[in-house]
Amino acid sequence: MVRDTITILGVPIDNITISEAKKMSEELISNSNKSCKIVVAPNVEFIMKAQKDKEFSDILKQASLATPDSIGVIIGAKLQKKEFKQRIPGQSYFRAIIELSNEKGYSIYLLGGEKGTPEQVCNNLKKIYPNVNIVGTHNGYFDENEEKHIIEEINVLKPNVLFVALGAPKQEKWIKNHQNELKVDIAAGQGGTFDYETGKIKRAPVWIQKIGMEWFYRLCKQPQRIKRQIVLPIYLLKVLFAKDKTKGKFN
Ligand code: UDP
């Protein structure tokens, strides 16, 4: 599969539409043979964390699919005189795969969120997608002993898709650390998607999403995220003034 990517500060991101992301995922599922291909959704926080964290940077570079999650990524490309075809918010990718499961029967395991959250996500989705094939769920707060059982359960179920929502970079590192053990076709980090799906966190109205201000809406709803979003101006300056804008600290 030849990939068309745009690299921002060392992080390659696929230049694809949501339907192309769906198609690529189908191909990964067909060819993976339970080899746990990694799907990531880089945003500005990811790119900035990757500048300081080689382990995270390597995971992002080695991912089989990297969807452009945030408006900051779209702007970062524009500063390099490049253009992403589309922004793909994490929840949109999640729903695209859920639709695939509903249509084709792909099996899905949901790992992450607070106790009861992935189960609630599963119940809500079953009302909208009656044929969705969610085969297992577990919350994202577990100790080493429970982790062993979770991995054993996943490996008995052998789902096509494992969604992991532990927040970044924890979820990406968790997937990478267990990549060789996990018998799944693809594993995708999902951040706060399960909380959006249960309605615990509300997504911005569509018009706010359309004008690229969802990050601001989320900041108003969760002011504690200011520490995380403060990196945005630093990121823009870094992209603007980087001699080779595609190169990050670890290139
Ligand atoms: N979470 C978890 N286990 C942990 C830490 C976090 O399951 O040890 C969950 C948390 O309940 C939330 C999600 O991970 O549902 C993280 O959401 P956040 O909004 O931080 O993710 P982002 O979209 O910003 O990456």
C-alpha cells in the first residue's frame, strides 16, 4: 500500500479522506493476520510530545495509519504550503470502523475509560448499529494482574479491531509494548472518544467544528486542558521557523 503522507516536525500523517481511511483499515485488517498493526491519530499535543519523547516519536513513525486528528495539524501542513484533503477527528474514524463492523461483521474490543464507560458505549452503539460486532470491553484502570487477564481475554476473542482509550501517549505506548502478544488485526488509540460516545464530554456544535474552533470549545468546557493546549503557539512557531519543516528533533 503506497501511502501519501505529510510530515510535520518529524511526524508523518496520512493525507486521506475518511472513506480512504476506512478503505486502508479494511486492507490492513485483510492483510494483518493478527499482527496488530498500529493506528494513531496525531494532533498538536502528539507532535509536541514526540519532540521530547523518542519512544513516542518512533511509535508514531512506525504506525501503519496516522489520521490527521486536529485543526492544528491542518494548519501545520498549510504553513508548509501543503494541504490535507480532510481533517479526521478521532470519533469520526471510530464511527467509520463501527460502520464497517455493522456492514461486514468485523469484531471489535473496546478497552479504556472509566468503569462502565466502554459497556455504555457498546450499548449505545448497538441501538444505532444493530449488527455491530463488539465482542468484549474493559475499563482503562487496571493493575498488572488484571492486564494479564485482559490480554488473555483479547487473545481468546481475537478481534479484528482493538480500540484503546487510555489518553495519549499512554495508549500508544501500551499498544506498542504489547504489540507482539496481542492477536488483533489493528489496534487504534482513541483518547477521549469513549467519553464523547457516552455524552460525558459533549462535542462542539457542528458549526464550531466547521470553523476549526472545536479546540476552543473543549477548552471552555474543560479549562484544566489549558496546560495541554498552551503548546499550540509554540508548535506554530516551531513549524514556521523550522529550516526543514518536516524534520523533528529525533530525525
Ligand atoms: N483513561 C483510562 N485509563 C487511564 C487514563 C485515562 O482509561 O489510566 C481514559 C480516561 O478515562 C478518558 C481517556 O482515557 O476516557 C483519556 O481521554 P483524554 O481526553 O485525556 O484523551 P485525549 O483525547 O485528550 O487524548
